[in-house]
Amino acid sequence: MERDIITVLQEDGTKKEMEVVLLYKEGNTNYILYKEIDNSDECYAAKYKINNDIYELDTNLTKKEISKLEILLNSTLKENN
């Protein structure tokens, strides 16, 4: 199975390749769940906007958004097992 890979610019200026776990849209807000390649222990979440083919990630999510994304992720993982 082919994996979708994104490159994330870290706060220290380095770049890191990450695997896309899930893309989700609710209303006008786009969300992305992603993880380190070959590491299933931790998943990251962010809102994103596309600006000139560059995805701008915003990791400042509310508790409500995080809760909803956790439920969605768990549901997706159950379906894939």
C-alpha cells in the first residue's frame, strides 16, 4: 500500500518526513493527522490551509477538536484492522 508522505518544517528549522494518517474536513476547516514514518506510537494533529501549494499547519487545537479527532482516528484504526 502506498503511503502519503509530507515534509514538516520543525520549529528549529529542520525538515522531517511524516506519514499522513488521515485527512478530515469539517465545514471550512481542514484537519490532518500524521505520524513519524514507521512509528505508530504517536500521532500528531493539525488544522491546515493550502497557500501556493504549501500546506500551512496550525497545531493549536481546542480540546473539543482534539477529542473529535481522537474518536475519528480510533474509528478509522478499528476499520483498518
